[in-house]
Amino acid sequence: MLPFLNRRQFLITSLAANAAARVHAESRSPTAAVEQAHREIWRRFVDPYGILIDFADLNGCVSLPTPEECRDGKPNALGWWSPIENGAMFNGLYLEAALHRWKRTGQEKDADQARRLMKGLLLLNSISEVKGFVGRGVSTDGKSHYPMGSNDQTLPWFLGLWRYWQSTLATAEEKKQIRQHLEETATEIIRLGWQMPAEPPFLTRGSFRGHHFEEVARMLFTLKMLHTMTGDQRWAQLYEEELANRGGEHQLTKLEISEKGMVFFYAKTHNWTSCTAVGALRGLWEMEEEPKRKAAYRQGLVASASLAAESLALAKQFDPADSSTFVMDWRVMNVDWKVQKTPHEAQDLALRQLKPFMKLAPRRGKETAFVREPTAASWIVTLSPDIQQVRKWVPELHQVITRYDYARLYYSQFFWSEMTWERLLLLGL
């Protein structure tokens, strides 16, 4: 044991270091904080194939699932809680920030980073023999993957590629390639009744069909985007039909549901998944020319921003100097593994695995609750077309951005801070 005096000195030194970490994180300007976030994303969280992984240690080390583990569905066939759980989702969202950054700086390095993310998205649509499949991420061989994606993964995949296609960075050949991927994938999803293609034995998982806000925004965006991109009237006809489609508890049209904006339903807050649908709604507002529809989309964005703003204060519950345990060895969850033959079995297994893993790795819960949620919420706020509404929340948005020491975070799920900052700069705020 250490002598008493040394232990006392050690405790004093540790407390001082923790206090310094808090001061360092909160005393910086938003610009400095975002630059640190940007560096950490590209230092630790972008794999060799241009795809964002979920987590890594503070040196950037991570053990990716092997091809055999992906094939066997370990820790589960969804890839939940693995390092390659959310590649399509995160790339599709973060690509927007990369494009804004490149347009702002004009630097070739930033152009290269945006292009890498775009190519990562195309790769995730090219790794399976199943038509229309959008993977979550890839194994060490750059191809092996888990057999199921989801609606949460596929919509941001559409959104990110559309943003790149819109940009002046895209070459004519890239535009052609992106259009082909988007059309073929959407056509297959529609053929399957708006379900996401998955590999055998699962076949499909997740859907854009339904009358919840998230389903509505996803489907309408996909149709409007494809009509805008291709000029093909079949997409316009489907869009018109779906706008008037009534359903749900209150028998509202999909336009009316869009006007009400984001709604939480499976947890107290879930800005991090719902933000993808709000991003789709923003795209609808940008593309729509008919005044009444555009006004409805605008109102939905304003309502979504108001709801999201309620989550900004969650950032204050995160201690920048927190040193609780983060377990890099996600394979400890394999103790509960069993063969899965349906999406329901895979999800049940994943949920059973999470609770004991959270006990082993309490840091995970802190970052997902107090980093992921408020940063995603901050981006939703900036999607509002009402600049005065956004302006009102600028001090709180700055507080979220500067709350964290990004070099001490294990999850990549802080990239929304950079997305928020780039939108604030676009707005002159």
C-alpha cells in the first residue's frame, strides 16, 4: 500500500486534474471545442474504408468484429453494441457537416474527408448480394458485415448521399453513381412494401411505412428527393398519393403529421434517432415549392426544434472529468449469445445483453444519455427555418458544444456538435 501521505497527495493531485479537465472543457470557445471534436473524429473514429465506427479507446484502438463473428451474428445479428453498429447512420448525418466545412474553408483536405464519407456510404450499399441492402459497417476485411440494417440506418444513408449529390463537390460521374444507388435501393424497398432488405434468414428489418412522424418523414423525403433528382413522374405521383394518405390514431394525413413534427414514443427522449427524420423534414422543406406544403414542413421543423431544445440541459449532467469504467471488450456479451433466426430474436438477445454490459461499463450510459442526446438535440434546433427561434437558443447551444473534452470521450456520438456549429455558421449565428 502507498504510505498515507502519498495516498493523500495522490487524491489531491487527482482532484486537481479532474477540476482542470472541467475548466479546460468549459472555458474554451465553441470554435476551439469544435476543432477538437473534428480532430478526434478523424484521429480515432473513421475506419480505413471511410466509415464512422461507434467507439474506440482514447488512443484510437478498437477490436472490430471478425468476418466469422459477423457471419454468426455475435454479439447479435443486428450488430448492436458492437463498434460497427451505426456506420450508415453516422456517415449519412456527418457528411452534411463535412460538406459545410469544405464549402466554408475550400481546403482540399476537407474535400477529401467529405469524399471519403461518401465513398463509405456507397460501399455499405455494395457489400451484399441482396439487392437494396444498406449495411451498418464492415469487418476487418472491408466487406463482411452483419445481416441486418434498419430504417434508422437507411434514411441517413439516403440523406447523406443526396446532400453530396447536391453539392458542387460532386463530379458528374459521382452524381451518376449516386443516383443509380439511390434509385435501385428505393425501388427494392418499395417492392418489399417499404421494408428494408436484409440477408437470409432475416429477409427484411424496419420499414418506412406507417403514420408515425418518423415513418412519414422518411417515406415522403425519399419520394420527393428521387423526383427532384431524376425528374421521373412516377416518384412525384407516389409522393402526391402518400401526402394525402390518412392513418394513425387520429386519422391524419401524412402532411398533417409532418406539420406536428417530432414526437418521442419509445423513451423519454430519443433525439439521436429522431434527428434523422427531422433531417428528412428539413430536406422536404428545402425541396417543396407548393406554399401550403412548404409552410407545413416549416411548422414541423419549428415544433421539432422546440421539443429538442428541452434536451439541451442534459449536457450539464455530464462531468467532463468523469473517470468511470468503459469496457472496450464488447465480446463479454457473447456469454449470452445464441443462434437467431428472426429479427425479433436478434433484438431480444441484444436487449438482454445490454443490461449486464451497462453494469460493467457505466461510462457507456453516461455518454449516450448526456453526450449523444443533447448534441443530437442541438443539431435539430439548428434545422429550424426560423432564425429567431434558433438565435434564442444560441447560448445553450454553445454550452452544449463547449461542455465536453472530446479527447476523453469513448463514443463517436458527439459528431452532432460539429454539425450544429457548421449550421450556426451558415446562419451567421
